[in-house]
Amino acid sequence: MIGRLTGTLSEKNPPQVLVDCQGVGYEVDVPMSTFFNLPGLGDKVSLLTHFVVREDAQILFGFGTAGEREAFRQLIKISGVGPRTALSVLSGMSVTDIAQAVTAQDASRFVKVPGIGKKTAERLLLELKGKIGADLGALGAAGIGSDAQGDILQALVALGYSDKEAQAALKSLPKDASVSDGIKQALKALAR
């Protein structure tokens, strides 16, 4: 149906934006990850879209990256997860976070998202296994190279660093670093 919109960003009212495409304004619901990366009002914007037609509404969802749109499409295929819930998941977690949670089978990350309970989180992990975690590279996310790097990442997150900070520190480490050496080096890098 409608795969992409390119036009002028006219309004920003989270989670909805209005994109003016040569005189026609499209109301598009976007996840917060996309919303925060939008240009200023009056600037040109291009969004990948997913069009949902229901009995009572026709809703256009927009995404800044192909990975976000693909994750959204995988999420809405799951029984009991509608477009609003999928948008909420993408607003609370990046595609990388979702893929890592699925790969690690970590339901606690999903439970932190408003509207996602323990049973829904477990269903998400079950249904997404092999679909998102396995396609980590295809979704534009940086995968974890080894078990040691995964352990280092988990240790940094447990110490209170955000996933983004931990990932950034992990990139500066040699790929063959042991867990203890990797944690020490990552902490030094984060202290700068």
C-alpha cells in the first residue's frame, strides 16, 4: 500500500507527526526512537511506513529505519500484540535491544515496557526466537561477537551503564579479550 512518505514535517505531537506531501497531510504514528531523530519543523523528512486497516480505523505507522519497520512487522504477527503494543515496544527498546533480549531469552527487558506483562514478554520471546535475534545483522544492529563479549556487556549493564554506553565501550575492546580484562578495559574507557 503506502511504503514510504517523503515530504515536509509540519507537526510533531508525540507519538504522531504530520507529513505534508505536496499539499496532502499524512498523520503518521512513529515510535519514540524515530521521533527523537526527526528533523525540525518545516524540514524535509522521509519515513518508511506500514499501513494498518481495521474495521474502525486506518492508521499509518512510520519508521526511520528498515530495521524498525521489520521489527514492527514481526511484532504485530504475534497473537495478542497489536500495532499500538508493537509501537510501545519499539518506543521502549531499540531494535538492537529487542534482538539481544530475544537472543538471550531475557523477558525482563520486555517487562520494563509499559503495557507488557510477564506472559506477553514470554510470548514475545517464544514467537520472535529465530526471527529477530538470528537476523541481528539484517536489522542493522551490531551483534555480539562472542560469549565473552556478551558477558562483558551484561556486566556493564548490571553495573548501571545504559545499553548504548556498554555497546560503545564494547566496540573499543579487542575481540579476543577475556571477560575480566574486557570489563576492566571497558570501565576505563567509560570513565574517560
